[in-house]
Amino acid sequence: MTSLRQLDLKKVTDDERRMASIVVRKEEEKKKECNKAEAMKERRRDAILNAEKKWQLDYDPSQQCIDEKPVTFENGMSHYTEVETDTLRLYGPGALDGLDKNNTVANVAAISHIYFKFIPFDDIVTHFPKLRVRFPAVQGLTFAFSSVHSLKQLNALSTVRRLDFITISPEGNPVTNFTLWKYYLLYRLSHFNLRKINDVDVTMSDTVLAEQIFGEIGDITLQYFDVSRMLGLLPEVRRKQVITYCDSVEQKKHLTLKSSEERRKVIIAAEQKNRPTGTESLNVAAFTYTTHHRPKSGVRGTNAMFTQQFVDEAVTAAVSRHNKLVALEKIWPSVLKEAVRSAVHEFRNINSVVDKALSHVND
């Protein structure tokens, strides 16, 4: 362009050259941006696909294609994090590490919905306390392909600050096969006043029915808790209030609550009387969940080899002992017979036996 002097029999001015350079530069920048966006889109697709394959390998082996070659990535990426308006989307277990980094999500105050996919629920549970602090405006959680398989896992959701809606997709979450799972969730999170479950509005009749179904189970469960364990279910401030109330009852009525049953009743009454709105009751708090972390694949392989070797050695030793016992049972009658015969033969001459014993003592 700089060497061109005429165009269509007209002299090319410096301004025209400058404008042409600007247009060309803008086109190049636009092309770079398009290529960058396309590369990011491809990287997103590959990362989510890899996260899906890893989830299938660990939790759905029947879906794994044996003959299919595994997808390889230059950066080894098997997780992805993205923000879409007010929704934070996490794909793959590795995306959970981003919750610990302040530079991962720019506008944490605007996040009201967190979407988990291809992440085991037990891995997510350990991050629930962080969600309460990191995302104070969060109102809903969605779990897709998270291996939620039991009702007791739903107890872990109580550690989140507050929730208006929860979605547990039927895909990859066997707990949705239980008929009463929604009612148990309503009962366990009754202090949240959930508005929607799986995009279906929660009615007052649903809440009442959930209490009727599971309320008695909570009361029965609480009967097997000793006093110290009951108090341990309460936050520190409420625990001090309940203890103070129990002491005041003893002083007013001049009683000593020696019986654990009597003290349990007073604690339950005190907790019901002083429970703030929006907090869980004792019979609901009795249902908790402790995660059992699954080791990473490399560690799992090493542990599996060690376990297999240990079991093989134990089985070999057990089989050897069994064979020895069987052989002993076969020869034991003859051994016993020979021992008795030898003893009888030796004691025929009692004097020689006594002399021999005395000589051993003197020596």
C-alpha cells in the first residue's frame, strides 16, 4: 500500500493510505478476536467433554467405550468454570479449587445460583461452608451428574447459609428414584423455607406432609442422643442459652436434674422456646452427613494394589494354618496314643523315675 501511487487513474494521498492502514489493522484485530473466541469455545467444549469422560469412568463404567481412544488436551484440562449473568457454572472436580481463589469469580456478590455438573456430591460437600462466606447472595444450587445416591447426603445441604430453590437432576443422581426424596429434603431443610424443588413450587401442603412423614423419625432419633451430644448440635450461642435456662429451672423448682431423661426434656423445651426464626430444630439437626472422601486415581491405584497384596497374604496364611490343623487332626490320635504309651512304660519302675527327677533337681 505504501508503494501504490495511483488507483483508478487517481493519485493516492497520504490520508487515504493512513485510512487504509487503519481499516486493515481493524480487520486483523477483529480476526484475532474471532480466532481467540473460537479457541476459547473449543477449549471449553474439550474441557467439559473430558470432565464427562472422567465422571463416567468413576461413576458410570457401563457408559465407557472400551475401544474409544481417550481425548487428550494440550493443557490436560478436565474442568471448567464460567459465569453466566448471575449463575456460576462448575464442570469437573478440579473446578472446585477455583472457589478458594479470589481471582476466579469477579462479581461474587452478584452470584445467586451455582450449577455443579460432573462433580461428585461428596467432593462438593466439603466446600459448602465456603459458599456461605464466599457467595453471600446465593439462593439456589443445581446438581447434575453428581452421584447423589442416598437421603442422608441431603443432610449436608443444611450447612449452606440459605436457599430458595434446589435442583437435583435425575441424570446421574439415583436419589431421585426414591419416591419421598423431595419430602425428606423439605423436612431436613424446613428452616430454609424452600420455594422450589426441581423447578416445581413448594406448597404449604407439601411442607405439612413432609413433617407428618419424617417428624416422628426425628423425635425417635433424638431419644438415642445423650445430653452432651444434643448440646453439641446447637451453635455456641444457643447452647449457652439452653444451659442457662436449664440451670434456672433447677434453681426455681429447687430440683436437681440427675436423670438424663429429665434433663433431655428440659433441653428440648428450652431449645424450642429460644429457637430463633430460620434456624433448625434439634430433631432436624440430629440428621447429619459425614463425607467419605474418595482418593485420587493414582492414590486409589496404589491403595488397591496394597490392599490386594495384603488380602492375598492373609488368605495364604489362613489357608496354610487350616492345612496344618487338618494334618494335626489326622495324626493327633496316634501322637496322643504314643505319648500315653511312653508315659506308662516310663512309670513302670517308679524308683528310677524318682531318682532321675531328683538328679535333675540337684543339677
